[in-house]
Amino acid sequence: MERSKAREEAERLRNEINRHNRLYYVEARPVISDVAFDRLLERLIAIEREFPDLVTPDSPSQRVGGEVTKVFPVVTHREPMLSLSNTYSIDEVSDFCRRVGKLVEAEGGRTPEFVAELKFDGVAVSLLYRDGMLLRGATRGDGTRGDDITANLRTIPTVPLSITLPGGPLFGMQEGDVEVRGEVFMRKEDFAKLNDARPEEDCFANPRNATAGTLKLQDSAEVARRRMSFVAYFLKGEGDGGSSQLQRLCQLEAMGFMTGGNYRLCRGEEEIAGFIGEWSEKRWTLPYETDGVVLKLNDTSLWDRLGATSKSPRWAIAYKYPALQAKTTLRDVVFQVGRLGTITPVAELEPVRLAGSTVSRSTLHNFDEIERLGLRIGDRVMIEKSGEVIPKVVAVVTDERSASTDAIEVPEQCPECGTPLVRPEGEVSYYCPNEEGCPAQKRGRILHFASRNAMDIQNLGDALVAQLVSQGLVGDPGDLYRLGQDQLEGLERMGAKSARNLLDALAESRSRDYGRLLYALGIRHVGQATARELARACPSVEHLRAAGEDELAAVPDIGPVVARSIIGFFTRPWVRDMLRKLHEAGLRMQADAPTQLVNRNFEGLSVIFTGGLERYDRQTAAQLVLERGGRVVSSVSKKTGLVVAGSEAGSKLDKALKLGVRVIGEDEFEAML
């Protein structure tokens, strides 16, 4: 390609990619598939690789990451990043309005106006631009100093790498240093995709936790793979002294920032209460999580004069929507051992009704969480359900604590096998290191191997697996294929018919494809999506075992951490023994030869199946979509192209109808094939 044409094409691609980023992240109305978007980016990167001098600092290619940071330098904020005072009471919001009104009146001002903005449930950061280019990005930290995470923030599509200051009488900002503050968050759809690609034990509890953990990763390429967003709500620069908060939000939008758009100028308490009430229900329809409303005095010229307490400004307040809560008693704490050896404390609660269901157990995540809560056995505790359906213990009712409560001790040994526990440096969880001998880890690995999205072995449930392991018949998934009719019939509640059904299910599982086998092996950090990418990049188990860290890290969705986890997995003696048994059992240890598409009738479509189909099982239906250029996904969002609804379709169908996603039945699905 000639240089002049390359320059034109690169500029066109940059504009096109930036447009699609805005359509997806800001306007929530994507018009092309992920595959098509990736092709645009790959084309741009190829041109810039051929003509390196055409690379611009704000090119979308500069968002893919690759920088590894060993230490995050500490930076001092130009102005303190204060946190807002929170309230859950409309009466306290009214008190705030009257209090600010008196202060404004004392300053000679008029009746104050407030800007009501939705409160994003994310992580606060500061961006500093110099002469229009992103210079630095930092976390809030302690409010005065934060960590420099510029490399990670550059990977976020809604963080402009360069800005142009709009002119005109409304704005009038001058070139120089411009600071923008806001919240980094993860959209519900992107959070679901992140968890879908991870093993169950490694799933994040909620989008905010996922965001906070991702921002502190040392590998910016891994950060780029976890799609995050940035919403701006604060602007400070030369020549902006006369602009109101409402004008600053408009200016942020004109500069290319996402603001969410759901803000309103409110004149008086009645309008504020109306905004809060309106969004108490509407917030559930948004593609991201919000947990309240922020109120700011619109006249920014009074902000400095109203001042702040040691922690919070006097000109703003956050109203937080109350979560669904109930009070109960912590009866006991038991310790579960996961298939990866993770020790998880679980609260056993006095049963209580909450949001339509009876709650008797709740995970406590880890021992740091127990310490943070100050939790003791016998305590009265508050549990809640907010955006998540899983209940959690959120607080101890200390004024109802009796003298008979007991401390929760960290176990020194594995509750299953007695092995001394370890806590790796930098991690919050304790682990049982006895991978090969711990019965709980054996059971967990076998159940994962047999699960629906792995080898889908019917009739192999918790009770049966527990018997097989306790009697020494099965120690790893490879042993399943050595079981005989007589051995199974000798087990409790296992007759001839049940034994035959299980053996038939095991025989059927031998036909599962190579990608599902890789997921079924239970390699840490390797979820379904990652397993599919590995199957494409390393089309046999032998190839995967021989792959080095650089080769693995080059696979989409795999960074150095996952690569090292894969390499470490294959070095274990018990893994080599298990793989030998699986090979001898005739499982598919390599990928099939690539086949040509039947047609492209589903190209660019993300398809979800919900409910029961009469003529196809779920795996077969998914394969038919893949053979026609489509993708099969697990969660409904505005980006979903098609929902195929069978009998007794549930919440996914409801959400699809709510979002306006196209829904078809089995007959129409067959016609599309």
C-alpha cells in the first residue's frame, strides 16, 4: 500500500473504531458484531505496523495494552479527592437542601439549584490532560495521594486519549492542564462475559469488585481484555470558573466523555424527590449498576466558599437506595473446600424470609471479610439482597450482641484431609495444598468434569461422587471410565438400572469435543471461553502441554497469569496420570479438522437458547449456530442478536422482551438454519 493511501485508510479506521466504541459503550446501541469490530482494529494495527510513523498517541491501537508494571508510583492529587456524605433518608436530603440554601443566602446568592446525577457503583479515578493529551490517571487512594495507573486507564474505550476543548460563550476553557474525575465501572454484560470465561471458584462477586481488582493488575494487556467503562462527572481547567455543574457536564460530553446522560437540573426539594423516586425502579433497566443519586449545587462558583469537612464537600451529598435487608442470627460458620483447594467460610443462619425466599446460608467469601465485619458466632446480623440475588452478611448488630458469642477461628488444617493450610503471598484466601489427596478437591474436580457445560455426564451427582471417592473407586476424572457394573451396583442406593444409566452416560461423554474437555479438566483461570480459544490455538493436549508461556500468552483472553497456571497444571504428576487414563478411555484429546461453514445465515449474531427445545438438545442447537457463523452466549443484553425460546422459557425470555431483543421459536429457528 502506498504511504498516502495508508495514511487515509488509518485515519478512516480510527474514526470508524472510535464511532463504534461510542455506539457500544456510551449509546448502548451497537451496530456491528464483536468479530467485525475486531477486524477493523486488526486492520488498523496492520497498517500501523507497516508504517510505524503513522501511529498517533490517541490511536485506538494504543488501547490494547501490553505494558507490565511492577510498582504503581504514588502521585499527589492537585486537589483532594473527597468522598461524599451518604444518606438513605429523603428527610436528610431535605435537610441538606435547606442547609446549603442558608449558606448560599449568606453568600448573597439566590435560591440554589441542584444537579441530580445517578451514582455509578464503581471506582473513582482522576485523569489529567496536558495540552489535550492524556498525561496521567490515578486512583483516589486516601484522597490526597493515589496510585498512578495510567497504563491501565488507557485501555478503557471511554477514556479519551486526547481531547479538544470546545469554544463558544458556554465553555471558553483554555489550553493547558485539564482534570477530569469520574468512575470506572463494568457494564452488566461485560461483567457476565468476564465471569462466564472463568471457573466458578474464580468468579467475581459483583462488577465493582471486578473493576477494583482489574485496575490494580500489573499487566495492562489483561486489563484491556476485561472490558471496562469510564463515566465523567467532574471537570476543572483554566477559564472554567463561570460555568455551572450542568454546563460542565455538557462540556464533558462535547469533549467526548461519557456522562451517563441521566442527570437533571432540580429546583427545589419536590423535583429532587421526584428524580430519586423515578430512578428507584428505572435504574434496573440500565446496562450498568447504580446505587443512588448524587446531588450537587449547580453554582460551582460557590463550591470553594462553602468548603468541605475533613472528608466531604458541603455542596454535595449522595442519596443511596436502601437494599433489601433482614435481621437474623449467625448460628455457626462452616468451612468448604473447593476443587482448587480454596477454603471458603460459609455462614449458617437462623432461617429468615428475604425478598421472596428463605435464607439459611450465606458465603462470607474469606477471612478478611469476617475480620472486616467483626463477626462472631451467635451475633445478630443484617443480611441483604441488592442488585445480586445471592444474600450476603453486611453488618453485625453490635448493640444486640450477647456475652455468649464466640470468636471465629481460622482453621489451621484442612477440614477434609487435615493438611496444614497455606496462604500465598498477596492473596486473601487460605488453601489446602494437598491437591492429589484431599477428598474435597477430588470430589470438586470430578463434579466439575461431569457438569453440564463440561462433559455433561448425566446421573453423576454429589451423593454418588462422594461414595465413589470415599470408597476409593475414583480419585480423578480418568477413573470414571474404569468403573464396572458390579462396582456400581455395590454402592448404596445404586441398582442395576441406575448403574447401567451411568455407564451409558459415561460412554456418551466420550464424544464431547476437545474444547469441552479442556474446560472439564478444571485448570485454574480457564473457563469456557478461554478453553475454546485454547482449543483453536493448541489443537491437541500434547501441543498444549508443550506450549511455552509466550505462546500461551499470545492466545486471546490469556495473559501471563493464566499462561503460568496452564503450564503449572501440566507439571503435576497426578495430572499426567489422569490424562493417560482419559486417553486410554478414548476421549477426544485433539481438535477435529476445521470444517467450512455450512452457510453464513447467523454471521454476526449472538444467540441465546432458553427453555426446552423439542427437536434439538442445547449442545446440538449451539453447534448448528456455530456452523453458520454465529456465536452462542449465555446472558441477555442489548447486544444479543437473537433469543431462541422453547417451552417454559424463564427470566432470559422476560429480559429479552424488556430489552426489545428479537425472540423466535423453534420453527423459525429451523427456517433460519
